[in-house]
Amino acid sequence: MSTSGALRFPVISPTTGAHLRDVQGLPRAEWLGAVEGAHEAQRGWQTTSLEARAAVLERAAGLLRGRTDTYARLMAEEMGKPLDQGRGEIEKCAWVCEYYAEQAAAVLAPESIATEAVRSQVVFRPLGVVLAIMPWNFPFWQVFRFAAPALMAGNAALLKPAPNVPGCGAAIEALWHEAGLPPALFRSLLVDTEAVGDLIDHPHVQAVTLTGSTRAGRAVAERAGRALKKTVLELGGSDPYVILADAHVEQAAQRCVQSRLINAGQSCIAAKRCIVVPEVRAAFEEAVVRHMRAAHMGDPVQEGVDLGPLARHDLRDTLHKQVQDSIRAGARCLLGGQVPEGPGAFYPPTVLTDVAPGCPAYHEELFGPVATILPATDEADALRIANDTAYGLGAALFTADVERGQQLAEEVLEAGCCAVNDFVRSDPRLPFGGIKDSGYGRELGSFGLREFVNVKTIYVGGL
């Protein structure tokens, strides 16, 4: 295990570039103690009734709603999310708590199966301590969508937050404790990468979930695999949005831009690749540019801002290089594409068209407010391009023929989450996750509640 001492993590404002504060990371002895404490607390928690667990989740939902503006401002400060979007994120966290408080008893109820036994059942029991390695882009939602079902199923939860949002991790820990959760049952552990590996190896950690890049997912899966521990991975995406000849072009453009600009485009399920057939290409390009140009970019703590800065300056630099390399490879820039003057990690709404194989924008995930338009020769070619990616998280299709659109989404599009005439989003009631390089396993819905349980067979024979 790691012998390194505690680190200090700087918090830099993405809006101004100013150094806000340093946050002390946890020394080895403290995070080791947190694992031991979670293990002991989980033994008691698993015997607590579902009704008692649900009461904690319901109190958490109430606390979230009571502090919506406080938490929205914290996200704006640490990673640049506009206030309105932050408020929506907190409401969604409250919703997922209430959903699992209401649904867990039915989903986790024993299932009787007829066999030759006197009685045969499948029961669902918690695994133990679950480690969550979470990113910065939705610093509350991505934690609650893991924690609410994991805790409701009787597990303990350890959070490793992204280092640039330590305040969000600390606020979530405090909220769970105030809601009545035994303090050791949920801890936010601000540690370095070496310690993350040691946490995965720890014998009391029974499962790991990660939301992050494909590269990080491979590293976590490899480490957890050596220890034979369950993993759920929600990784990157390069979601195709296919616009067919009979699509309502204005609606399709509005939905694509809305999806592309949520959280300044820093979303795994944003509309990354708009694939358009010739019949509607010109009208679609015009509408996308118009909607992108109308977005108001500014300080995320100001009301009415649609687009804040990217979360870090290095992320802005990476995105700009991808845009410029794509232009050099043959893409045309219809809007934006230049780093603005002044402080902060801002990047303007940008539209690239004529994106083809060989462009970074065709093959790579662009994590920012850049809409890419990929021309297709016909419908079959558009569907081929949609699936011509290593990713498989979300996909969308726009057509006036809703029944056929659903058929294509079900049978042709290669993704874990598909939408017809709308943008891809997560919903507590529906399973969420990807295939291919976008990971495996499912969060949310009944599937998410059963990811971190022991599906145990009980067979009772006669005497």
C-alpha cells in the first residue's frame, strides 16, 4: 500500500483563474480508518429496515431542496456550472433519493421460483463497502445516483471526489450525516491516485464504481479485476444524433444545441456528432449556428447565463487543440473556434462541419461546447456513421415517423441509451450506462439498485 503522506489540493476558479484555496488531502492513516469504519458501520446498516433507510433518503432529499442555492453556488465556484443548471442538478439529486426510498422495497423483495424444492427463492443482500470514483462535471448528481441506491440496498459508500471539487464532496458527506446516516457509512476521501489503487485493493472494499474517462476505466477495471471485485464503469461518449430527411429540422437543431451546451458541453451524453442527410443539411447547419450563437456565455454566478467556463484551463487547451487539428484535417468552422481574451477557462460556442474520418472531431470525444456536423450520403450511410465509433453511451435519432424511429433505435443504434426526437438524458426511473468503450453495468432504475447486491439463491429441501 501507499506510504505517501497527505497532499494539498489547490482549488482554482475556472471563471477568473484565481487561486481560491488549498484543501488538505487525507493522510494514509485517516483513509485507512475510514475504510475500517465503513466496514463496521455497514454490518449494522445491513440489518436496518428498509423503512429506516428510506427515511434517511427522504431527509436527504429535503436537505438538498432547502440548500439548492448554496450548493449551486458551490458548483459554480469550483467547476463553473451556471446557477440555473446547478439548481436543476440539486433537484435531480433529491428526486433520485425519493425514487429509491419509494421503490426499493419492491425491487429488493425476495423472488420465489418454482422448483423441486420445498421452497426456492432469490434474495438480494448488500455486498458491503462500495468505493465510488467520481468526476467533476456533475459533482452532486453523479454521487447521488450512485449513493442513493447503494445505501438503500444496505451498503456503505466511500467517495473519492475529483480534486478540483473538494468542497462538493465535503458538502455531500455532511448532508448525509445530517440526514441521519451513521457517519462512518458515507465518507468523502480526498486522496491521490496511488491511494485510490490501495483503496481498490483493500479487503474491506467489495466493489468499485467509476464515472470518468475510458483510460481511467481501463485502469480501475484492471486493478479491481486482479482483486476479483465487481465494477460498474460509466465512461466517455461520442454520442451520434442522426437527423433524417423527414425530421423537423428546427426541433432537431434546438434539441442538439441544448444537449451540446448543457454544462458547457462537459457531459458524456451530450450531442457530440450531428449526422445529417443531404436533404436537410443546409437548413440544419443554419439552425444549429443560429441557436449556438444565441447562447449567453458569462460568469456562472450571474443569472441568465447559458454557458460558463470549462472546469479547468488545461481542459480548454485540449479542446482548442482538437478543434484546430480538425480544421487542419479538413473540417470547416462555421462559428467560434477561437480562445477568447481575458481570464477564465472560457470557450465559445463552436460549430464545425464537413467533419470526416481523419478529423479528431470524428474519432475523439470533444468535451466542451463544440457542435460537429458530419455529412452523410443517405440514411443508410448516416446510420453507419452513427455506429462508426469506439463509444456506445448514448444516441439519438430525429424523424417524423416515430414508429420507425423507435425501431431503428432498438435494432440499429449501438448505445446503451437511445432517444427518438429528443436528447439523451438520465432519469432515476430508467437504467443508464453504455457499451463498448463507454463501459459496462447500469446505474439508476431497478437495475442500478441491484448492481451492488449479492443475488443469493436459497434452496430449501425436504426432510
